[in-house]
Amino acid sequence: MARDLAVVRCPAYRLCSKSDIRSADAASKTKALKEKFGCVEGRLSEGPYFAGSRFSLVDAGFAPVFRYFDVLDEIADFGVFSHTPKVNAWRVALAERNSVRLAVHEDYAVQLRRFLLARGGELSRRMAS
């Protein structure tokens, strides 16, 4: 599962952090993320967490990735999770967990939006429109 986390985090991070990413690049990264989360969908248990009822390191690893998408979903509908109902349910369960919510400062979303705007890439253009 560590490999799955790495392959998901890398495109998600690049989508958020690269200042030179353009619309075509964003579409390509979004497609790659959809495919990767589709693979994760097939590995999820019945939840609420990755391996069932117990929170694990896999959950702790994915929580920050989902936190990015909480903000990205406010910018545009990228459709990354449109075909992954188990991932969506897992994402909600993690977001509701105190240890996940309290892992970042209360203004995390505001800070991430500022960061994205400052990058000057495709996401900041979408935020400005």
C-alpha cells in the first residue's frame, strides 16, 4: 500500500505545487489521479477506514492527500472521485476523525489557497475566474 500512496501523492502534489502547470497538464494529472484512485477503490475494505474498523498508518498517510482535495474541490469539479464511492466514504470518515481534523491549523484551507494563488499556475487561474 505504501507504493499506492506514493503514486497518488506525487501527481496530487504536482497538481498543487507546480507553478508552470497548464490546462492540458492539469487534465493529464487529473486523469492519472482518477486512474490511481480507481486502483485504491479496489483495495478498500468496507470501511470506514482502509482496512476496516481500525485506523491505520495507511489512513494517516492518505488523510493529507484528501485534505488537498477538500480545497481543490472548492476550486473546480475535477471529478477525481466521481467513480470511487468507497474512496469517497473513506475520505469523509477520515475528515470526521478528530486526529485528522486537529492535525493542521484551523486556517489550513486558507493557507493552501494562498499558496496555490501565489504559484501562478492553472489552479490559480481557475481560482481567479
